Amino acid sequence: MKRYLLVLMMLLSGVVYAQDLIYTGFFSNKALNGYDTVAYFTDNKPIKGDEKYVTEYKGANWYFSSAEHLSMFKENPEKYAPQYGGYCAWAVAAKSDFASGDPNQWSLIDGKLYLNYNADVKADWDKDPQGFIKKGDQNWPKLINK
């Protein structure tokens, strides 16, 4: 059932998300649902950001758990921003389409952050992350230029 919902969401998502470089959801402008993207790298876990530490990048608001993390992001946003704009990395790679990324379903691979739709999709991603990254890197430029 979860896979059917993902397919349905992907079918509908291209129209809604095609112009957004960063996934923020329907009723929000928060990248990563307000999670601190730097924390994945420094704390090795998702940590909710604080409204005191926010910046705008690529049309989305990014929240951080500390002034230090905010500063680190501002110095090098490309280092810390999730790949494929925070959309589901598996969907970008396997389906050449958009689906939401869940900040709790994540991987750090070769110093880059990847999000996935849910735990089942992440389990599929984990079977061949390097293969999916190769496909995702090929598909992403085509998706964002639609």
C-alpha cells in the first residue's frame, strides 16, 4: 500500500514541485521540515532547528539548532544542503521524478546528504546507494530544467 501511495504522489508531484529547487512541502517554506541540515554532518542525526537561527537559500527557509550551525551553512551551503533539493533520492534516481523527502530517512554518503520518502523506500535505496546516486545525478538536471 505504501508503494502505491508513493507512485500516486509522484504522479501528482511533478506539476506541484517542478519549479521548486528545494522540497518544502505544500504549506511551508521550511527546507527539511525545519530540521538542521548541518546536524546530520556534525551530530550524525536529525535535530530540529530553532526559529532564532534561520536563513534563506534557493527560495526556502533553512533552520538550525545553533548560531554555529547557521554560520557553517552560510559559509558553504552546497556542502550541507541535501542532494536533489531534499526530494526523495530514490524517486529522483529510480523514477526520474519528484517525491517528498523525510528528514528522518537519511544517509550520508561520500560527504553528501540524501533523503528518502519513507523507511521502505530507504531500504530499497540502501541496496545500491552508489548505483542510485549515479542515476540520480544523471536525472536531476533534467528534472529541474522541465
